[in-house]
Amino acid sequence: MSIAANKIPGIRAALAYDEETGRLAREHNNANILALGGRKTDCETAIRIVKAWLSADFEASRHLLRIDKIKSFEEGAAMIRDRLNSPPRLVTFDHPLIQHKIGIIRDRNTSVKAFRELVQEIAGLMVYETTRNLQLEPVTVETPITTTTAYSLSGKKIAIVPILRAGLGMVDGILQLIPNAKVGHIGLYRDPETLEPVEYYCKLPGDIGERDIIIVDPMLATGGSAVAAIDLVKKRGGKKVSLLSLIAAPEGVARVHERHPDVDIFTAALDSHLNDHGYIVPGLGDAGDRLFGTR
């Protein structure tokens, strides 16, 4: 019974066979379900065990850290189950600051300097949502006043993978918030005739399989480059992948989710459609040219 019950989040079951184990079930584990050895425990002994369990108090100061770690593990496991059972996500941002800055970079008269700075700022603002599900673990810290429990990032670390060249413009804005993230690079260009991506460079962290990966590219247009980049990352061992774009077209979103339904897409704006040249409408033009002044 205790083994089965402990598979359910929030259930803390314990097996007790005497008063001492009944008391420890509460003091050490904060057990809220008690299982007794029914074939070996007579009625009077069972009553004494239950009374010992009910009268004991959880010794939080000694065991809370362990209990919190178990809770964190349960929540992480539940999040993974939900992710596996849920459809792919498209997350758009309606935050006023993000939308204000998107409006400025759409303007054809925005300078290269301003465009570059704004792309970094928007990427930094967007990464808050992208990292919402990072796991935390409780840690004990000394403040100038007393000892308290704080929280620290746990679990997998982050890898940022820009698609060259335009993706480079988003990296610094993200690194300002996640300075310990490793950075890989994938070089792709779009064939002007077929509009399909052509790989010319790929360098990823050696431990890419142990990291949560955020692929960044300002524009998700046809989806070809994004799909190719995700393919490369997964072939190198990457597992949990997200895609971060400033502006996306429905065609690109559909293509990514068709090929990689496990990848969440985060975008500041979902635009109308692609034109005959594969550009997003209304879009902002060629992000790479506007970032590097080559238009």
C-alpha cells in the first residue's frame, strides 16, 4: 500500500509495525497515510501505533529540506507528464514593453544601432517566460539578520543556440539574465530559389544532452531553418528543446510543430502570412541585414 500510495503526488505513506515506527513516520517523514502490517498486528497494538502517529509532531527543522526536495521532484515529474500528454505549445507575449519595442523594430526607419539594442532587450524580456518551468531547490542561507531558506536553480542547465547570423543578435540579451548558459552555434542560410535551409556550420556544447536548449532566431518564417536546427540539435543528443523568435508566421509554426511536436515555440508576435518571397507579412524585413547594417 505504501509503495503504491507514494507514487501519487502529495501522498506521504509509511509502513509501521510498532509504536516507535509509527511515531517516526510522523516526526521524520510527515506521513499522512499509515500502513500497518495487518496479518501480524493485533487490534490493540494497531490502536497504540495509530495514537503514537497522531500524537507526534513533524520535526520540520531537521527534515524539511529533505521533504522539500521530494516535493520538488514530484512537481518536476508531474510537469514532465503534463508536457508529454499535452499538445505542442505556441506562447505569444502581450506584455506592453515587449509590444512597444516590437513596434519600433518593425519601423523601417529604425537605425541599426537602435534595432540591435532593441532585439537584445526583447530577447531578455521574453526569456522570463521561456524559463518559467526551471526547477528550484531549497537552500539554507545566512542573511545579515538570521538563517533562512532560499531557492536556487536546480536540475538541468541552459544552452542557447542561435541560428547564424541573425540569431546572434538575441544572445547577449539572454546572457544578461542567464550568464552561466553555454552557447552553441548553427550556421544555416536559405537557398534563394528553394527557400530551403543549407547547413554550413554547427558547433554545440559537448554536454548538450544534459541541458535545456533554447534555439533563437528573430524570424520564424517558413520554418525550414528552425526544423533543420532542431534536427541538428537532436542528432547531437539534445532532448528538451524550445524555440524563441521575435516574430513568427503561421506557416512556420505549423511546420515546426508537424516535424517536432515536442518543441514549444515562444514568439513576441504571430503575424499574418508569408509573401511569395518567403518574407513574413507585415514582419520587419530581413532581421540579419537590419542587425548588421548590410541591407
